[in-house]
Amino acid sequence: MSQLSQIEIGTPVCRTLSEVRASLVRMRHSVIAAAAVDGNQIAAAGTHPFSSWEQQQITPKQRYQTLMQDYQQLTRELMIFGCHVHIGISDRSLAINVMNRARLWLSPLLALSASSPFWLGTDTGYASYRTQIWSRWPISGPPLFFSSVAEYEALVEALVKTKSVEEATKIYWDIRFSERFPTLEFRVTDVCMTVDEAVMIAGLIRALARTCYKQAKANEPLKVARYELIRAANWRAARYGLDAELIDVEQECAVPAQELVKRFLTFVRPSLEEYGDWEEVSSIVLETIQKGNSATQQREVYKRRGSLEDVVDFIVAQTTKV
């Protein structure tokens, strides 16, 4: 992580959602216990409600020092926290097809996970202000449509050749090929405040990838959505979360957020049911719709006394829930 105040945890390879849950519970408990030794607490959210980037130190590793040299102020302000989910797909030709299909459904994932309404002590008006901070980076946001792996690799080669990026790991699309593992990496979501939310996001992303994989294998028709529309859909999800209309990229229309999330659930339901995940994932999704995502809950806490310290206390308490 670019800032010393950030902590990144990563699960081992998991084959079931119960393994995901167990790993997250174990790792969160370990990090929380380690922090307590020094009198610190852990808060899982897309941004800290009031801490300033000016008070943070860049991690003294070559990778992050290089980022600092290349991107300057963008790196200094990179006090944001995301959740990345890797899905194992060894065949890159199929993986690029999965990416082309999955990019249509990034906005409901972002809306469900949004946990960064506050920035530098201010209510930004966004559900995921982290997304706006991140979008300033030159190679970020939703991926383009690629007709083949060769087209993808040609673009990466051109970006490196022109010194636009140092190497492929510094391409920061919301879905990208991992250069370390045979996976597609989904990077669109904020850090999840609770373990339940993280399990929900992992389950939805895996079901989305599986659904798109089956479509690709069956050579089903693929909608080639305009990049501009997908980017607009993601902006709307970052701005409003679950509290307004979102954009159905496939149908090219605006619909209430709850309706789009339910359409998404319908799309991935066969995969969720096939692997026994439907009851768990759908129940957490419906609970999130009912009580609001993390951003909505943080705002509700703030309205009680106008205290951002209360919001941090709330996030800390939710982070420990299992």
C-alpha cells in the first residue's frame, strides 16, 4: 500500500464462500489484535472520514517511491481503500471475453459496496468518493472492449513503449488481467466495512465471472457497450450509491438502484444456485438494500450528533463484526 497508515490483507485461494468468510474473520482478528498492541484500531472503509493525507507517510518501498516520482500529488493524496477480488481463469482468450461481458455490471457492485462518503472532514455528496479520487489516475476506470488478447497486449505494449506506464501492473482498470496470477482481478469496489459485505461482494463477483464464462463458452451474443456509457454508469453509482436511479448499461436506460441490483441478482442467480451460494448472498444483498450501504449508514450516524468521530467509532465497531 502506498501509505504507511494503510493495511492490506489477502486471503489464500478460496474455493467456497465459507472459506472466504473464515479467512477474512481470521485475518481481521489478527490485524485488529496486532494494532491493539500499539493502542491503535482498524477501520475498514473506502476513505477515512476526516484524516488528512498531509499527515500520512509514503511507504518506503521502491514501487511507491516510483509512484511518487511519476504521479506526484496524486500519490500524496492516495489515502483510499479498495477491495480486489481475483477470479481464476487460466485461458486468457476466455478471460478477455469474460471481461468484455462483466464490464456491463460494474455499477451495481460499486453501489452495493460504497463506503466513502466523507473526505477531509467533509460530506462529499458521493457514496464512493474513493472512486472519484482514483479516477484521476490516467489508466483507471472501466476497461475498454477488446476483440482479442492480442489487442489487449498490443495496447499494454504501446503504453509501456510510450512510457505512459512503467509496466503492466500499473494499469489500474476496474477489471484487468493479473500479471502475477492466472486470474481476472476485479477492482471496482470500495473496501467492505463488514465481513458480511465482503463475502457478498466476493460471491457476486465470482457468480458474475462464472455466468460470463458460460456465455463465452457457448458463444452467446455479446453487447458491445460504449465506454462512455459504462463510465457514466459507474459515476452515477459512485455519486448516489443505492439512493437514486442508476444506469442499466445493457438496456441503456435509467432505473431505480434497487431495480438494477435485482436485475443483476437475476442475471447471476443460476451460478449462485449451482454452487449453493444463493441464500447467503441474496440475503445479504437484500439486507444491504433495506438498511443502506456503508455510505448511507455512516451518514445516518453523523446526523445524530454531527460527529465524524462517531462515524469512525461506528466503522471500527462494524469492522470487528463477524
